[in-house]
Amino acid sequence: MSRAFVNEDAGADRPDLPELPVPPGPNIVTPRGLAALHTQIAQRQADLAALKARPDRLDRLPEAAAERDLRWLEARLKAAVVIDPAQHDLSEVAFGLSVTVRGEDGRETTYEITGEDEADATRHRIAPTSPLARALLGAQVGEVVTWKRPAGAVDLTLVKIAHADP
């Protein structure tokens, strides 16, 4: 076959983007995390609709990115398992609860153990798979836990367990 009949630009109007990796297994979320997923999906759908409504659609990369993001968000929603922290008693640290600890320097910090997608270090929201959360899960008030950090281990005293703010 002659190369003259091969369309080398085929598919150029639909850029291929690598898919975002979807972690295997369930997506454990709080009710707030589930609501956030719904909000993100609605926002990304609105973004996609606005991109498709553009008069000049020569660049299809933004649309492809929005479609890819929607596939990832919908996969995370499909895998979502909601755990309501209000159902936990406050006898030990569990998913979704707020935990106040005192460091060796006497300073107190409050963390909330949330789902992977909700984790946000700036808000002290930590994923259950993080080293700090793994050290805290199952601990009770008054216990000392060791947080194994790259910079060195730190002993933390558990001061308070509470339900997180919604």
C-alpha cells in the first residue's frame, strides 16, 4: 500500500492522554468526602460543557483532560464506601475522628483521619494509610504513640478524641 493513502493525522483531533491511576479496592470516605466527590463531578461536567460550547475548538486537549478527570472521579465514586464517623464511640481513634496530640515540645495539634481524596496537610486532614494515622488508629486518650517520620521518630501523647466538624 502506498503511503499516500495513509492519514498520518488520524486521531489528531482527539488527543490521547494517559489515564489517571485509580487505586485498587474500596475508596473509604466520610459523608463530607462523598459530598465533595459529587461536587467535583458536577464542576467537571460543567467545565466540560463550557469547553464543548467554545466557538473555537481546535485545541481538544482541555476537553480530553476534562473527560479523563470525569472518568477518574466516577471510578472513585463507584468505589466509594461511606463510613460515618458519628457512629464511632470516642473510646479509641478511628477513621473520620478528630485527634488532638501533644508533642514532645508540649505543643498540641489536632488531626482528622479522612479518606485518601479528602486528605489535606494544610488542614491537618490525614489519610488512614499515612504513617501518622497508622500510629494513631486504635490508640486511646493518654496513650503515647510513636510517629515514625523520615526526619526521625516522634512520641505523641493522645490528648483528645472527638467527632470532626462537618
